[in-house]
Amino acid sequence: DIKPTEQLPQVMQKSQIADIAISRLERALREAGETRRHTIDVRTMVAGLRLPEGKISYEAFIPGGYHYGMPTMVRIDVKINGELYKRLNCSMMIHLYDNVVVTTRQIKPETLITADDIRLEEREIFSRNSFRYYTSLDAFDGMVSTKALNEGTIIYDYFIKPPIVVRFGMPVPIRSNINGVQ
């Protein structure tokens, strides 16, 4: 904790500053409709702030938008009697969790995925991965893996595909019925 001085008799402790930054991020997540479980950690920020006499107010901003699993900057403009006194930058980390489909064992490429091969498990999700992950086991009926998958791997949309039924060069029987002639 920092202590006030004669010249700067008011203080904002590190915990107060962290609460302001966390509160701003929580509001942004609520406004975006985020309902998944998440945690917010402080990465870096000032140890505290000494302030002169006057009415303390502040505004908090997220200038670069928020990100999951990577640093998010929260700027806090601290004001005394309505005038900007100090601009603080707080580096925060938002950890987002969701129930996702993961593999229960190693799966080879082009292998049919069965109900025994997958399960739902809560995992941390990262926004920098633009691929879609699955939150339901229903999408896997009749699908095969596109690549080798280790046990515990989150399954993204590019990891599965419908099986190839006919390959180039395979003979294919064709039966046609036109006006009763087959």
C-alpha cells in the first residue's frame, strides 16, 4: 500500500485501480452479450497513485478492444476536480472458458469418429483462433478426421469432414430406369 504525503494527501491503491479496470472489462463483456465463464487477471499496472487535494473521478476505456487469452489494455483517466491528472495503463488478461468437444483418444487421419472418441470438457478458448470449435456432440455422426488428433485435442471445424465415398479412378456402378427400361 502506498501512503499519502503532505503534498499529495489522497491515494488510490493498486487494488482500487485493478477494480476499476476489471469493472470496465466486465461491463464490456456484458454489453457484448458474453455469457460464458471467464476470469480476469492483472498483468501489469501501477503500484498505486498519490493525488493532490480535490474531488477524484475517473473514466476507463478499452482503446484496442478486448481480447481473450492475450493482453488487453485498459486506460484509466484519473481526474481531480474534473481535470485530467494522470493517465494510467493497465494490462489485463481475460481467460474465457467453454464446454468444447475434445478427443478421448488418439485418432488417425481419415478415421470415422465415434461417440467413444469424443467428449465435452470445459477448456480455455482463445480469440486469436478464428476457427469454430464444437460445443455439441451432435455434429460428428458419420464424420472423419482430416488429420491425426492427439488425446485431449479440442476439435475445430477444419479437423473433421464427411468421408470420401468415391475416389478418383474407382469403378462406380450406375443404374438407370427410363420408361420402365433398366
